Amino acid sequence: MEGFKPFGIPMRDLESVNLLYEEYEALRLADYENLTQEEAAKKMNISRPTFTRLYDKARKCVAKAFVEGKAIIIQGGTYIADDFWYRCGDCHETTVSENPVDHCSECDSDNITRLNDRDPDGR
């Protein structure tokens, strides 16, 4: 996933806002994974005040895109992806795990695809 755009408007006709990868991760951990800011900061290996700044900036970026009808481009920033990312081919759920997995955590399907380049040995 590289971003989102308003439905029915060609990308060439849209302005965009940039959401850094670490801002996206802050939103994912707090709003999707329902972690506290303290838990999310620890998972990202950053301080809680730094997490709060990233999270606030991400929310404002997404709000601006929604209110002003802009595309959201997810790119840039400073990050290290230590987790394994998978997408299920059956239920389309994205799974992020600290260890390799061989089935979807939502529907138990083995029809999953690894989304990042980390090899099964963790390198």
C-alpha cells in the first residue's frame, strides 16, 4: 500500500499530502492495534513524547486529506521494519508479527503472502 485517494477522482487531478512511514505506524499501532501510547512507543523503540508528536502529526495529515479531498501518499521518514508483514489472500487481513507465520490470524487460511523483504531467519 502506498497511499489512498478520494473515490472517483483520477490521481492526476488531485493534490496530495505526505504521511511518513513512522506516522503511519503510529496510527496503526494506536488506532488499529488499540495499543496505548506508552505501549506503541515501546514497540516503535521511541519515547512516549516522540510517539505523541508522530501520532498527532499523522492524525492532522489524514484529517487534512479527508476534509480537503486530497490523496495520502505514504512514503519517506526514518524507520526499521523488524516485523514480518503478511496479507491474507482469502480475507485480505494484514498481519504483522514478530515471528514468521504460516496462516492468517483472522481466518486461519494458509493463503498468505509476505509483504516485506525480511527473510524467515530474521535478516
